[in-house]
Amino acid sequence: MVSPELALEVAVRGASAALGIGFLEQLYVGHRSFAINGLYAGNVIRLIGAPEFTERFGTVPLRLVLTVGAACGLLGLFLNPYEGAGRLTLALTFVCAVASRFCRIMGGDGADQMAILTLFAGCLAILPGLDASTTLLAVFFIGAQLVLSYFTAGFVKAVSPTWRTGTAIRLVMCSEAYGERWIGSFVESRVSLSRLLTRAVFVGECLFPLILIAPREVALAMLVAGFVFHIATAVTMGLNTFMIAFPATLLCVLVMVESVSPWW
């Protein structure tokens, strides 16, 4: 049996680290792209109608939010969230994450959203003082959010012609933004494999809620598959936060399964 306290701790540490890495990425990209001669200089931002607060990346408030968030997020990976310093970094990371949502220019992704929701649950469960019932509710919230995220992502892919025809992964891997050249060439020359992988992704995501009633061995295999999927996604698409934010919440799903499944 995995204790809810351990599951919540792992989830919070992973979410903090993921957000910390995300803040560092924003600082790096912002420094290069939103400089005076960058691709998104002030005149371009005004032209596309970005929020006034982020008209220039050089604004002190935005840089301060990202810098504090990066420092606290990375520290949160190593500090115990149930102790004083860990609670402080947890709270600051969450505040910076919420603040950055209102002033960021670059878009977020599913890992950012999952990490923020995880820290939200963590703050509610940890900051007022440790309580077994509140901790369990937070773990169930995070686990349910992960299950819902998988199902929603799978359903959206299932109704997309690009995914149903089996061409989505090949198109993504061959793209400039998310693809890797060698992987793109590999899947492009193997149409059958590309179709199999594409359909396997959304079918697996759609079926993931069945983990709550699956036999023990099947449930564990599904958790391992989810872990491998996110590591592979991070490596092949360059989504650094994906290999931390989502896998860190898998223990919360395991706690849910142990509590509700008739097979455990």
C-alpha cells in the first residue's frame, strides 16, 4: 500500500520541479526572443495585441515572478513540503505560477496545467496543517485530474480525422516545432508503424479510466505504460516538463486504485 502522504509529497515535488524548469525556459526564451532586436520585440507585441503588462519582456515584475518561481520550484524538488521551508517554497511556487498565467506571452501546455492543479491541491492539504482526511482528498483530486486529463486528451484525438487516419504522429515528428529529424525520417518511412503508434496513443488514453476497475496486474501495467509514454514524449518532442509533472502524479492514481478497485 502506498500512503497518501507519500503520494502527495511526490506529486508536489514533481510539480514544483516542472514549474521551476518551465520558468527557466521562459526566462531563456524571453531573453532571446523579446529583446529589442528579438523576434517578438515591443513593436511586434503591440501589433499582435498582447496584454499591456507583457508588452516588453524586460518588465521588472514579470522577470521577478519568473526568477522567484524558478528558484522556489527547483528548491521544492529537494525540500520536504511538510516542513517549514518546504511549505514556504510550495506556497511561493504556486503564487508565481498563478501570477505568470496572467502576464506570460508564451503559451502553456498540459504539464503546466497539471502542475498548477497539483500545487493547488498540495497547498490546501499541507499549508493549514497535516490532516489525514484532507491529504487523502488532495490525492484523490490529483489522481482524478490525471485520469480525466488522459480521457479528455484521448477523446479529442479520437474525433480528429488526423489521429483516426493514423497520420498525426508522423506529422508531429516531422514538424519544425516539436519534431526530431531522425525520428521524423524513421516514422515517415514506416507508414504502418506510424498508424499503429498514432492509434495506440488515443486508444490507450481513452481506456485509461478503466484502471479504476482493472485487475491488479493490469492496473500496474497501465501505470508503467503511462510513465514510459511521458518519458518518450519528453525525449522525442522536447517537452521537458512532461517527464516530471505527469509521472509524479501516478502514485496518486495508485492510491485511488488501491481504495476503489475490487481487485486490490
